[in-house]
Amino acid sequence: MSEIVEVFGKFAVEIEGEVQMYETHSEAEIAKNAFEHAEDFYNRGVGFCEAHDITGKNLKGKVNIISAFLAWEAAGSPERVVEEETEEAVNIVA
């Protein structure tokens, strides 16, 4: 299991032997949960789709959405953090 570490204002987590960087701790936690529980989340998504007769082309997309939701839920259902936009002065040199 990999720990989430703050590095220069971003959040790092090791996934499959490679360090991934995220803007927020919540994003890193979601990615970590998605990786650690991928098989379980996938199987639960497939089970849900089969129980509701969702097959064919729709199956893959629905399973991906369900898996993403389960990863988000496992991370504690974090609220999305929206950074405020800042206006920067633009200097035009003629």
C-alpha cells in the first residue's frame, strides 16, 4: 500500500511502481483507491450491469463510471476543490 506524500504543493502516490502527481490530496486518494481496489470495483460494476441487463457497447462505459464512483466513495466522497482563477496582467511589447 502506498502513502500519499506532499511534494512542492502537489500530492504524490506510487501506483504500479511509478510515482503519479496530483493537484489535490483528494485526487491522489481517489487514484490510490481506484488502483488498490480495481478488481473488486470492476466486478461490482459488472455485477450491477448484469443485474440490470446492460450489455454490449454500453457495458464498458457503465462499468468504468461505476468503478470511478466506488473509488471516489472509498476515498471518503471528497468534495471537488475548485481553484480560484486569477487575472494576470499581460504586457504587450510593440
